[in-house]
Amino acid sequence: MNRTVTIALASLLAVSPVAGVAYAQQGMDADRMTTGSIGTDNVSVVQMSTLEMDQSQRGEFDRLSHRMNDPASVERVQAELQSNPDLTALLASKNVQLNNVVEIKTAADGSKIVYVR
């Protein structure tokens, strides 16, 4: 039994990095890399209230709540918004009030997740 579990775990560990590399390469888009533009499909807006209701996301909600009450964090997010007019325009088109943005995360592929209170 122990040997079977060890072999299964070793197989999973051996295969997982390969799948991760293939996924990362698949997500690369030449147009996005050369222009640096932000499309509507590259930005996700997450309401903090949805995190609060999901028990598996409770830790993320608590972390963001702490950031929301930290003036330095709020100032950094607002500065990031002011320095990125494309993102600001996109969020405005999605009816996001910019003063309610708590955090902006950028993924490796350039897509963004914007957390809003």
C-alpha cells in the first residue's frame, strides 16, 4: 500500500511541471505581448462581497479587508490606477468606481484581477 501511494505521488510530481509549462505557453498571446494593451477579456472584476460569502475564500477576504483599511495600500492602488489610463478607462466602462478598488493583481500573462469593495 505504501509503495503504491509513493509511486502515485511520484508520478504526479513528475508530470505536473510539464503540464504547467504547457499551460503557460498556451496562454501567451503575441498581440498582447507586443502592444501591451488591455482588452476587456484580460481584466476580471471581483466584488469583495462574493469572497465574504465563500468559506474557501474567507482568508482572501480578510486580507483584502485589511488592505482596504490601510491608507498606504489604498494610496498605492490609486497611484497604479492613475498611471494606467487604459485600465482606468476599461474599469469605468464596466461601471467600477475607481475609489472602491482595493487591489490589482497582474498575472504572468498580463491579465489583471481587480478587487472592488
